[in-house]
Amino acid sequence: QVQLVESGGGLVQAGGSLRLSCAASGLTFGSYTMGWFRQAPGKEREYVAAITRSGVSAFYADSVKGRFTISRDNAKNTVLLQMNSLKPEDTAVYYCAATQSLSLRLENYGYWGQGTQVTVSS
């Protein structure tokens, strides 16, 4: 049974930082592209960042480029999202997801975590 468990969300002031963590189990972690997505109230879920199986390549949505950093530790089955210079518009539930393809598209991710709330106050 595949499980993805996010942690690290919370309330932070604008300009602050948070680090999200996703612990994976029940899958061969190094065989999966890992992604972070987010969903704000009343909006569709959107792509934030993704990292390839080996961790060599990372990809970012334009809205977070230069502020967020995705990384992974295949020995620990963990993927991280370091979020700096946070803005109120980053407020959302953040989800970790896994896909066996190299994809940035939400519909190609078959495994999802339960999400962690990030709230950025102005």
C-alpha cells in the first residue's frame, strides 16, 4: 500500500519560510518522479514543483521559481519543498504526489498524500 505523508505546514508571516516534507512508503521511491501541488480555496489544484527520479533535474511553476526549492533523499524515501519569501498568495493546501512518468501534469500523478495546510499572513 502506497502512502505519502506530508508534514511541515503551518502559519507564517509574509516573507518567512517553511519546509515541507513528504515521507513515502510502499513504493520503490527511486523509480518515481515526485511532485508538489497546491490548492487554494475556491481554486483548482495546481502544479508547484517536480523532481526527477535521480534528483538531478527539478522543475518549477513560474509563480514559485527562485523562491521554492524541491529536493529528495532516495535513501530516506523523502522529498522536501523549501519555501522562502512566502507571499499571501502561496496560501493553500500543499500535496505531495508520485508518478512513474516524467510529467508535470497533475492527471499523470497516481499517488497522492493527504495534504498539509500552509497559511501566509500579510
